[in-house]
Amino acid sequence: TKDVFMEMKLQEAIVEASGFDLIVMGRPEGAGCYCAANSLLTLYLDRLIGNYKYVVIDNEAGMEHISRLTTNNIDVLIIVSDPTRRGVQAAARIVELTDELHLDIGSRYLIVNQAKEGQEKPIEQAVKEYQLNLIGMVPEDPELQEFDLNGRPTIELGEESKAIKAAYPIFDKIFTK
């Protein structure tokens, strides 16, 4: 049947690595929406969730994935913003949308990414204004930018990377609560 075929294809799409598995969703060819892909993802994600302690869904920027209800229950929603007022405002809109859709979310956190030195105060003011739960800031990291420009996987970043040094304590705060 079609369901068995699709489940087999999903299992084939899972890349098993050391310590984690990965599924990457492509994009539709040419113009089009993700509706069919999201429907399949929702169906099979619900089946796969029981096999893993953690399931991380890394969405493209925007609110489309939330409004399409790709997931039903979310233990931790991490919203990542750039260090701008507009980015923090977009994060607040995502929180509003999750409330409007009555999504079952355990905790919501904001991480501000690529923060430059001296931007902390204005970012914190915007976060306070929009009543968001800022869990931490990841500083701008030239090494990370260099990796990206050269097409190198960021998983190869060393422990001395500014971004890595900032990210680990943030994740410790989130996942030890």
C-alpha cells in the first residue's frame, strides 16, 4: 500500500550518525507549497517520536510550520532570533500564534543569535517589552561564519568557538530543568 511504501521511504531517509539520527526535508520542485510534505512529516513524526529521547525539528524562519501544525505536542519550543528589534518582534508573533492555535507547549525560550558586543541592553529591553523568556545569547562568531562560507559542517567547530562556548550552557539550562 501507499502507507507502507511511504513509511519505508521515510526509514530510508533517516541518516544514522554517532549519537543522533537525521531526517532532512527537501523542498518542492519549482513553485509550490509544503502542504503534502508537511502532512507526511506530521504523520510519520508521530510514529517516530516514541523511538527517541529527543526529537529536534529545525524549521526555516517564519511561522508557516507552526500554523500548519507539523507537531501536536511540544515539550520545549526554542525560538531563535537575530539581534534586532524586528527579530524579537517576530519571535513574539510566533508565541502569539502558538497561543492562538492552543498548541500544547511545555516551555518556550528565546535564543538571540549572532549578538554583537554592546547589543545586550537594547535586546534585553525589546525582550522585556514583548514579555519573552530569553534563555541566552550566542555571540557573533567569525569562525562559524568562515565555516559557513567554506561549506564546512558546523558540527566540526571546535570547543573554543565563541558560539559553541555560549550554546552549551544555554542548552544545559533548558534540558536540566
